[in-house]
Amino acid sequence: MIYAIDDLTSLRATELRSTIFFTKITLTKTLKVRIRPLYLLVVETTAMKLFQLLLLSTIQQLGKIGESLSDLADQQKAQPFASDNFG
């Protein structure tokens, strides 16, 4: 069995594992068939998933930093003259 896949993001690891003879076929302009073996697809899919996780983690960290800065700004607004008490 041979499958052609257009969108690697829709693949699941279980689908890849259950399809032993999985290959990707690409037709070139001269109608020659180029076959890409399964391990390349696994590497591409894994790299894409890792990049998505890294991006998501970075966005979450930026959100936490933004919340901390917002909390700090709120504290400064609540105590505008706190530094004068020590002087």
C-alpha cells in the first residue's frame, strides 16, 4: 500500500506506526516518481511538532512575564509614594 500525504500536520504518530510500508510520492514535472521513505516523514513530522511545542511554550512564558509586569505596575499604582516613607 502506498499513501500520498499533502499535510504532515494532520498525521498522528499512531497512524505512522501502524502503516509499515508508508511512503510519500511526489510527481515531478517530467512525471517521474520520487519516493520518500517513512523515516524522513517521521523526522519532518517530529521536527514540526517540536517546533510547535517550543513556540507554544515561548508564548506561554511571555504571557507569564506580561502578567508579572502587570501585577508589578498595579502594585506601583497602589503605592505611588512608598519610596518617600523610607526617606
